[in-house]
Amino acid sequence: MSKNLTKRDQDYSKWYNELVVKADLAENSGVRGCMVIKPYGYAIWEKIQAELDRMFKETGHENAYFPLLIPKSYLSKEAQHVDGFAKECAVVTHYRLKNAEDGSGVIVDPEAKLEEELIIRPTSETIIWSTYKRWIESYRDLPIKINQWANVMRWEMRTRLFLRTSEFLWQEGHTAHALESEAVEETKLILDIYEEFAQNFMAMPVVKGVKTESERFAGAVDTYCIEALMQDGKALQAGTSHFLGQNFAKAFDVQYTSKEGKREHVWASSWGVSTRLIGGLIMTHSDDLGLVLPPKLAPIQVVIVPIHRNDDQLDAISEKVDGLVKELRKAGVSVKFDNRTFHKPGFKFAEYELKGVPLRIAIGPRDLENGTVEIARRDTLKKETIDFDTIVPFVKETLDAIQDNLYQRALTFREDNTTEVDTFDEFKKVLKEKGGFISAHWDGTTETEDKIAEITKASIRCIPLDVVYEEGICVFSGKKSKHRVLFAKSY
């Protein structure tokens, strides 16, 4: 299976596109720019959902659901917001179809035009803040900490499965607070949750930072982000958390009566991650043989493949494996016993290698006699023969080792591909020959930021939150700079 997979060093983009399809994660649909997420790919998303949902609820957030369709007038209320999304919006103009008189099929009924067009949500700030106006009257109604699992639509001309599609799945949090400090604290709390999830579950190291003014979310005062580095040296924005100030509260006149009896506008945050994380997972760990999945997010953590020549041997292996499967599941390990007889073991080995299953156990008649099995790790491809009685503790320990190894490997890659430069010539040379994150001084102006992007196609990914304030000279303009920022080409 992997023999037909393009090598990463030949064409990274083609490798990625082929892998998503061959590993049965997703495929393009009959709707341009939209994808079908297949069961194996959706199982990864369910794991992502489950862990994030738990983390959100542990910090006091609740789930709700808001309409898919948003009145056009709502988007007009926050000027920056509508400017940011206007070119990406899909618009519903009619509410009925009818059969064409010539029998050619259905057509839009011209008499069924909506009085006001409806926008398929590109994000839900406007519909949610119009709702919060009804929910919030007093300080006793605050804070509101709502999360929504939903789909959104942002019209895209150039799409790529998981990374950029017109419709995608995500979670979006929207909170309302009495105090500015509470909203800022919320924004940073969520950023910490995203960092913890990316590093502890995705095994993907990230840099926490704040976006420049030109890269902020439309309508935000500040946008915080986590940025990851992919194997091809490009950056991936993996999650964002926005401090919205009072912009949306003022746009929708959402006020509360304070303890002192004064009417005040509330303070807000919003935040989200999407199915783009699956793309990040693929590009952080996978290799020329297929997917490499961290155990904590792998739909199947262990696959057991029987080696047999006849039904009697398969029956004997199955009887032995049945108890093992129960023990592993009881220990919290997701396991599959692949006893299909219409595929040979070699086919199964290649299939699960391609699908990134962390551990593969092979057991045959000789193993039954010796009381052993062969275990292969997907991350290192190393094989080891162990006693049958030690499988459960060995599996749990090895899954933890794989999770840690994948994180350390990705962290080493990022560190090796983060380069400090002091001149624009160095900047261009590193970008062309090495890629990765480039740490350079910037004078803080949008003009310089735009010029660098125009010349190099590299953007400021973030101003790291742990940035060291040190005076320097801007890599492009030669003007004074207060600190370094991270540049990179990106997805």
C-alpha cells in the first residue's frame, strides 16, 4: 500500500493529499471545496472532541447550539467583523424550488425570494451576541461560558482536505464577563488548554503567542494563538483565542446592571479549533510508509494479526486472543483482532502500517507453543518478542513510550528548524534553503510586515508570549525593534 505513496522529499503536498485518501481518512465530495470525513478520520475527530470537551467542562464551560443561518443585518453591526468575513460568506437568497416548465429539472422559484438574505455561519459571534442580549440583564447572569460543536462555511477557492475546506467542523467558545480582567483571563485560560491538548494528546509542540494587528481575528482586541511547525518547514496555526473587549457587546447593546446599579457593557472572549488539527497531526508525525498516530488519539491503539494456514490454527489463536482482547480493553486500551480470512497477514501489516496503528501484535502456531508474541512499534518500526503473560503491562508502557517519543521527536525537529537571523539577506537565505521558524527583529509596523510578506511569502506567525524584550534592529527596515518575532511560510 505504502509503495504507491509519493515520498515526502519528492512532493510533500502530493504525499499529504495521497495519504489522507489512502489511509481512509477523507475524500473530496460532490460539492466543490467540501469533504467527506470517512469513519477512520471521524474516529480521530471524535477522540479530539472527547478530550477537549472534557477539558472545557472541567473549567466550567457548557455546550449549547445556535442556528446555522444568520441574518445579513447581524453581520453589518460590527464593522471589522463584516470586513473580515464578507468575501468568504455563502448567502441564502431564496426559500423554495420548483419544477421547470420545460421539464429540465428544479429551478429556484423567483417568487420565493427572502426579504432578508441569510448567511451560512462563517463563525457565530453575531448570532450568539444577539442571543446574549436576551439572556443578560444583571451581574447575576454573568459569566456566561458557552461552547458549541458545529460546522461552519467559509468559501475557499483553493482547498486541501482537513487543512482548508469550505465547510469544516470545529468548536467555538463564546463567553461574557462583567469585568475586562475576567475576559482576558478566560482568553488566556483557553490558550493554555489548547497548548496542553496539542502537546499532551497530539504530541505536537506549539508556540504560544499573540497575533499582530493585521493578523487579528476580525472584531478582536487581541488574538492569541498556538503555532506548530510541520515537517516541510511550514507553520500551522492550530488554535486561536480572542479577547473581544466590548466590541460585540456594544454592537448588539448587551448590557448588565452592576452591583452598584450602573448599566455596563459586558466583556467578551471567543475561541476555537477545527478539523484542521487532523491535518496538523498527519504532517507532524507521519512518514513515507503512512500515518503515524500518537496513541492517545489513535482510533485503534493495538491490532492483533493472526498468522495461520488453516481454520484449526485460526480457531486455536482466536481462543487464546479472546481473553487478551478483554484484558487489554479492561486496561483502557483500544484493540482490534483482525481475523479476516480473505486477506493475508502481509496485507494486514501494510494496511495498519499505513493507518498508523501504534502497536501491532502478530501471533502464530509457534507463538502458541512458546507462549510468546511479536510486537512491532509504528514509530520506530522495531519488533520485539515477548512472553504472552507480560503483554498487557508491556503494551501500556510501550504506548506511553510512543506518545513521549513522538513529542520529543517533533520538539527536536522544531528546535533544529528555528533560526535566529539579523539581516534580510540571512532571512531570505534561511527561508529558501531551510525553512522553518525564523526569529527576527521587527519594527512593529504593518508596512514592514506587509513588505516582508510580499517579498518572501513569509508572515509573522506570532509574537511569542515568552518573548525576551531586547532592543535590536529590524531585519527589514533597519529601525529600532523591541523584540524578536516568529516568521514562517504557513498553511
